[in-house]
Amino acid sequence: MAGKYNMKRASVSQVRYHFSEVERLLEQGEEIEITKRGRVIAHLVPVTPAPPKTWPDFLARLWKIYGNKVLEVSNAELLAWERDRY
């Protein structure tokens, strides 16, 4: 896959039979032009990775809302009460 300008080029058959090389180039951040019979038909562009998903700190929220407060009713009693309501 000889490069022309800064972008690599690969024919459809090269992509089909040497995809591991194309994949390696994409992982390195290379953009690749896909050609068919000498004409460019597509551009393969590496995906920018999404930032890692961070979860809210639920325990900190509970402490902020309730502090050291102890509930007078147990979870089992609350669940039984909810089930009887509906």
C-alpha cells in the first residue's frame, strides 16, 4: 500500500485479502483511501476513542442527602408496604 501524499491507498482486493495490515494502519491513526480500478471510492478514517464513562458517586450522594440518619423502617417493610399499595 504505497502512500500518495500523506494518505495511504489500498485497492478493494488489498483490503479484502490484507485486512490485518489495513487494521494496523488504522490503529496507528492513518487514513486510507480505498480504490477500485484506480478510482477512489471511499476513505477509511480511524475512530477517535470515546472518553471513558464515569459513573456518579452514589454513596457520596446518599451521605449528602441522609448523612448519618438511620431509617426507622427496614427495606423489607418498605417493599411490603409498596406491594400492598398497588
